[in-house]
Amino acid sequence: MSTIRGFFRRLRMISKAFRLSGNPDVALYQIVRTEPLVRATSGLAVVTIVKDEEAYLTEWIEFHRLVGFDHFIIYDNGSTDGTRRVLAPYEDTGIATVFPWCNFSNVLNHQKAANAHAVANFGNQFRRMAFFDVDEFLFSPTHDTLIEPLEKRRDQPCVCVPWFNFGPNGHETRPQGLVIENYVERAVFPPLDEQRALLLYKTILDPTRVQTAGTHAFHFDESGPLLINENGVRIPQHLFKDRRYAASRDFQLNHYFTRSLEELEEKRRKGRADKKGKVVPDFVDNRLRQYALATCEDRAIMKHLAGLKQRISAQGL
């Protein structure tokens, strides 16, 4: 009987959330908790969804271990390359948890569903969780790791970090070496008004305060989609594209959205996790056009290059 009552209680919660927001995402990706989630005292995890990322995973994981991440929660969206082989040692040592996450619904956004699953199942194990992709590298330009600048903002429910968009850097084919050393040209930051497609954020959050999962913005305390920048300024949805709020001093998110032109074409063919695997041939073309309007050189991430190469070498790779 108590199970039936619990089911209807959760159903009422979801229905109420939908009525309040008018947004179906609130009902689909709401984190339904039957009991309070206890906040962990430490730990930083990253959640990501991947497909055929064999060539990039070692660099991405080792880089983020270097800057303070403890654990990697990875949703495999139907990889057919050596992705699982690369991840196996990390799974064996408890550094990564990997879920098969092939497309399974014509309704759900698979990335939002993965993020909701991660918060619901791991939210009590980590003080903070970050949500970003394998073509994105998060670090602090002002600190050796992310831990200290996050601790300064421990009372914020989240810190939202805007993209720094890096382009092909003249590479038509994939070059030898690491992503972070091969691509040093990026769009100016903050982006110009004419570069609005380049202004998006990814989120580091306290999982106990999330109400509804998103991709770029999550819902907190019935706020609706919300960004909070590193200065603690709450940015409502209608101002997400306002460049005046794009703060990035203690946190920087390098988004290698094309890599080489050859790799960009491979990326198009893979389809998009946020579109249920649909191939969208021109999805990045507008972004590329805006990118070309104003660029500069950025080597801030290079402070980690020697340490990263050391970590990769220690693994015999």
C-alpha cells in the first residue's frame, strides 16, 4: 500500500512541476527523490555522454584528473570503436563508471536523461558534479586545480562557465599530438554581439540542490532554467545570451568544437546525442561563420601540458 501511495505522490509532484512551469522538460527530467539527498563533504565528478571517442578519451580523462576531478560518469551512446577498451582500465580501478546509453526513446533528450540519471544515482557521493563533453576542457587559469576556486563559491548551488570556442587552427586533417597543444586559436571572449551562437555555458553544481536536469542550464529550487556565473550573479533565461554576464576569470572552459576539418566531418556523421542521434549536417555551420568574425590566440591551458604528458606517459601511451 505504501508503494502505491509513494507512486501517486511522485506523480502529483511531477504534475505540479509541469503546471507551474509549462515546460515539459520539468516533468521529463525532474529529479524525483523519495527522501532527502545527503550532501557529500568532498568529491568532484564529471558527467558526460560519448560516442566513438576512442582517440580523445585518455587525454580528456587524464587532463581532468590533473585539475581535480575524482570520478568520471560516462554514458556510452552506442560506440562502435575502441571506446570501451580505453575506458576499461579506468572502470577496473574505480575512476570511471560507464553505462550503455543507446537511443531508447523518441521523446526523451538522451543527454538530459543521462544527466538526470547521474544526479539521481550519484548525487549523494560527490560534493559537486560537472556536466560537459569530451571536446570541452575545464580548468582554472588562476589556480592549479578547480578545488580552491570552487571552495570559494561553496554556497552557490552552481557555477556556470561560458565557452571559449577554439576552431580548426588551419588543420585540415587530424594532427599528431594532443588536442590542447594543437589548437590555440579561438574566438574572442566575450563574443561579439554578432557571435551570439558562441555564447553557451556548462555547469558545475551541488547535486543536492538540483530539481530538474538540463544540458547547459539546470533548474534549482523551482527557479526554472538558471545560470549563475562565477561572480554569483543569477542569470535568468531571457539573459542567457547577454555577453555582459559572461564572466570567466577563475574558470575557463575550452570548447574544441571543430578540431580539424576532417574530424568535424566525422563529428557530423556521428549524429547528436541531444537530437536522439539524428545527423544534422549543418549544425555547426552558423557557429563557424560567427567564429571567423573575430579570433585571437589563447595558450592559457598550456600550463598543464607538461603535467598532462607526464600522466599519459606514465600509462605507457
